[in-house]
Amino acid sequence: MTMAKGYCAEVAVKVADEAMQVHGGYGILEERDVAHYRRNVKVFEIFEGSKEIEKIIIGRKLLGTH
């Protein structure tokens, strides 16, 4: 579960970043949906723990030391 959450959050942020690039200056305007989506997906990376904590959890599970 942790691996899937981390991967999905990473992909969502990359997609939102690309959308901002495609939209150029309009991508950073708060009135636009692109900026709203980017802000929302960034929360996925920190929800339920930071990326670093998730990596520790994944490593422990892989090593069987949880």
C-alpha cells in the first residue's frame, strides 16, 4: 500500500508539473484549474507521512524488519 501511494503521488505531481509547463504563465494563476490541481496533488506527497518516512517503511517491509 505504501509503495502504491508513493508512486501514485509522484506521478500525479509530475503530471501536474507538466500541465503547468504546457499552460505557461496561465498555469501558475490561482484562478486556473491547473494551479489548483498542482496544489492538491502536492498534498498527496505529504499526507500520511513524508516521502522519507514512506521510504523507511518500504525498506523495512522489504527487509522484513518491521
